[in-house]
Amino acid sequence: MVTSDPTMREASVPRIGLCQLTAAEDPETNLKLIREGVTAAAAEGARIVVFPEAAMARFGIPLAPVAQPLDGPWASTVAALADEQGVVVVAGMFTPSPDGRVSNTLLVTGAGHHFGYDKIHLYDAFGFAESDTVAPGTAPVTFEVDGVTFGLATCYDIRFPELFRKLADDGADIVLVPTSWGAGEGKREQWEVLVRARALDSGCWVLGCGQADPATTSTPVNPKAPTGIGYSTVSDGFGRVHTQLGAGAELVVVDLDPAISGKARAATGVLANRRL
């Protein structure tokens, strides 16, 4: 486990745990992984604990049979765990959509919160068609914890700078990006560039929390599905990488100063000087 130095922490600085893991196909199995991650991150003083996209069940299986509403047993179990540990949990799950597909939802629960963000931009790229089985969301989402405003985005959303600028306009200083990145030539390089670019575009901290690479544990997965490459990355609004994990399962706990976002925006002028 990698953690930041507790002596450097200030009371107003949020402490956030990123839990990089390889999700199983079974939601019950993944609840055990989430319990382990939340417990470990809370022991390190994390206030918010972030898990990847598809933490409920990995891609490459039929999604409709595993989808549950936000008041269903899976999300309710995560909510109880968050309350037990005194944290806010952000984790990717699938919820039923009225059109018969599912929604790719980020569950946010704990500290009085219990809601979801539905992924807006669907991964119809690199030979994968997420929209065949997933309905798109329509609205950006922010939320507040301990006086700090957070924005949400999911995986492929990170290719669209306008979403991150909108989240900044809505007050976000930190954007959490749970991800299950597709493997392939150049994909790690794209991921690293995009995390830093979206941070620069918006002046926000951007925290990309990805699925670990299944190959690191010889886990068999659907080779056509985006099941993760690891390399969860934390960048500030100046595009500086503060933390990056490797390919395997790992937990990191980081302290972030929201004031850096304001300093970045003032220095770069990327929001104030927009013309389009």
C-alpha cells in the first residue's frame, strides 16, 4: 500500500483513497473487495474512497441480469459499509434503464449522500459498442463533502473537455473519474495524456481510478471488453502528476489541496479566456 505522509495533512485538505482492483463477474464477490478497500482506506484516514467503473461486475458479461436500482441490495450494502466506516464511497455499478438497457452508474453514498451519476459519453470506439447495452446519461453531477465540491466523470467521458469545464463552472475543484480502460496499442499513453489534459482544461484536480490489469493476476476476461489496464493517476490543475499506480491491484491514499485548483485557473486563464 502507498500512502501520503500524514504529517503533511491539513485539516481542510480532503484525504481520498483510490482502490485499483480487478472486478469479478459476480457482484457479491465484488462487495467483498469493496469492503476490504473501504476498510483499508478508512484506516489510513480517507474521507472519500473511490473504486473503478464496473466495480459491481466487470465488462464482458451480460449486464442486464446484474443491474440493480440504487435502492437495491448491492447499493444498500455499500451504503451501510460507508456509514459504518464514516466515509463517502464512489463506485461503478449498473442500474436498470427504462428502455431495457442498463445505465453505467457511479454510486455515491455515505455522509448523507446516496445518488448516482449516469455516464454521459458511451464507449462506442475502438471496436466496442457500449451503447448496444447501455443507455447514456444526460446531466453532469457535482456533490459536496466537508465544504469541497467534487465532480464526477466515467472512463470515456475523459475524452470530452467540455464536461470537465462544465463541472468546473459548477464549482468542482476535484473531479473523480472511475474507469475501466480498454487495453491496446497506445492506450496507456492516451490515458495518461487525457488525465493531465482534462486537469489543465478545467483547472481541477483529476483523479482517474482504474480497474487493474487482469493480466497481472492471470485473470481470464473477455478479450474484446474494456477490463482495465491499471495506472490510476492523480493530476493537479497544472497538469502535474502527483501519484500514479502500476498495473496491478493497489490502494493509494492521497491528500489534495483544493486551493491549487483556483491557483491553476488564475495562472492559465483556461476558463476566463474561453471564447467558444
